[in-house]
Amino acid sequence: MLVLDGNLSKESISFLASFSSSMLSSHTSSSSFSVFFEPTSLEKSTRCLDAWRRGNVHFMSPNALELRRIAAEIEDIRAKTQHAKTGSIDDGSDSGISIVDLKSTRMKTQQAPLPKQVCDDVVTALRAIPLEMRRRNNYHIIITRGSKGVVAASSHANSPHACRMTHVPPQPVQTVESTSGAGDTLAGALIWSLLTHSHNTSSSSESLQSASHGIVVKALQYGVAAAALSVGSKESISPLISCERLEESVY
């Protein structure tokens, strides 16, 4: 996995994501490679758009405001290019996407209480990826919502017109000492879990590019557990975080 963040320039992100994709496309192991983008800040959140719209970024983890900024820029690009050749930018004619499954890890049969704007922005972001690429790979948007938890939204290659969303609530914390570093801790634990546990499926060869929505949701539970330890500590990275502690928190 190649992890990029918004501190890189737009050009660097686009180059690295594209270069990694093209270099690995001729190798049989290429499907095990994926690109993860962490926006870092509202101002830097759209630096991944060129790479995202080409389908070269497979995971991104914006908060709700960053996702709104990303979706707004996508909408602006689409408006300016509405007469462009079909396929250069999604025109909504044959590559639309809709939410077909919205739930919570604590509300198995009920819809999670998500703002309509968040759902609309997820659809806008996923529709920006060419249909050809959505038929080839799975794409995931991880929306962090602070004390309201995290949402995983996924587009699967076997159903590229559908989006599945699951809300992962935060873990209870007795005392909030500091929220500094919580987002980075969540992203780090999420990535660690994806790299560590994604092979524990019915198919040992399952790759990160084909990681299912369920695998991402499970990985998010590790991320949420790590974030809870982080906000309960005065240090940015809690010394209590360990593989064993996270395993205990999730299982």
C-alpha cells in the first residue's frame, strides 16, 4: 500500500498514484497494491482529485467538511465540462451510483443516522471515478465524524452502480484528555489492520484493491479502538496502543 497525504502537492500525488499504477500493472502482484489518501486539512483535501478521478486512489479518509469540499469541486468540474466527450468525466448517463445498503455496526437492521449531505457527497465522489475503473477495483471512502464515529462507504467491482455504507460508532471514553493525534491514530490503525487482516478471508489471495466492504468495516473498528485510546491519553500517541490491546477491544 502506498499512503499519501495532503502535504504533498497535487502534482506529486497525481504522479505517484499514476506511476505506481502503471509500474505495477504488468506484474501479477499488481492487484495486491493500493493507494490510500489522507487529506490532512480542508485546504489540502482536493489535492488528490486528479488521481481519484482516474481511479488510481483506492482509499481516502476525509472528514465530512473535507468530503463536502471534494464533492463541490467535482461538481464544479462536471458543470464546466458537461459537453466534454463521454467518459472523460462522468456525465451521469450510464455510470451513476446509488446507496443500496446503509447500516450501523450497532444497528444491524436500522439505517444509521447520517446527514443527507454526507450521503450525497459520497455518491458524487464515487461517480467521479470512471465506470471502467469501478468495474475493475473496489473503492472506499472513510468519513471521520469526530465524536459521532466513522462511516465506511464502498463501491464494489461486482456492483459498480451501488454504494454500501456502514456507520462505526465511537468507543466510549471515560475522560477525554486530548483529541490531538486521534485522526492520525485512527488512520494508522486502519491501515495496519488492512495490511494485517485483509488476507484472513475465504480467499487467501484477496487483495487490497478487491478488499470487501466488510473487511474495511472490520479494519475501521480497530481504528476506532485506537482513536479511543488516543483521546483518553495526554500524549498524541497513547502508550497503551498495542496489537494485543486492539485485538481485545475489537473481539
